[in-house]
Amino acid sequence: MKYEGKILLVDDETHVRKFIGLILKQLGATALFEAANGRDAIEVFKRESPNLVLLDVNMPIQDGIQTLREIREISADCVVVMLTSLANRQTVEEALSLGADNYIRKDTPKDDILAALRQTIAECFSVD
């Protein structure tokens, strides 16, 4: 699989952005943009118009749920995958009800994260 769309990776932890970024490169990602909080993410989103957003739930300044709301106001078509180290049912349900396309725990093994992203990309973008 080679995913050639623009990707925005939003997480307040640098090491998580690096880790997920390496996984995205395995998918063929070349246009990868990063933000460390939701407010910066919205600025990058407006400027770059990514097709795919990987969005942390718990961040300073502006959390992922509020950021997801704002992304959906700007674009109903962008694919959004929520990332979190804490997955309570209420947060998952809220994110999905707001239009998140998938939800991945950060403590998921690397190969499983890769498989989940491959599946989401294949389903949402019709990419093999």
C-alpha cells in the first residue's frame, strides 16, 4: 500500500509523533504535517487541507474532541483517526458520534497500529 495523500499528525508528545510518523512512512506517506496541540492543528489543517488526520485525545491548550468538532465544521470528508493512551467508553463513543473514522490506542503493538491504519485507509480512500 502506498498512501500519497496529506496527513496531519497531532499529539503533544514528540516521541509519539516520531513513532506514529515512522508507521505512516511504512504506508508510503510523504506529505506529513505535525502539530503539538489542537489549536495549532486547526491552523495547519486550514493551511494544508490534509486528507487524513491522526488526532490525540488528551492534549494541552485544546483537546482532541474539541479539535475534532472544529475539523468537522471545516471538512466533513477528511478521515480522522483518534489516538489515545486512555480509552474510556464515553470518550470513544463521543469521538465516533462526532465523526471520527477510527480509534486506536497508543499502547497497541506497532504491527496492529499499522494494520488498523492500512484498513482505515483502504476503506476510506479505496486504496489497495
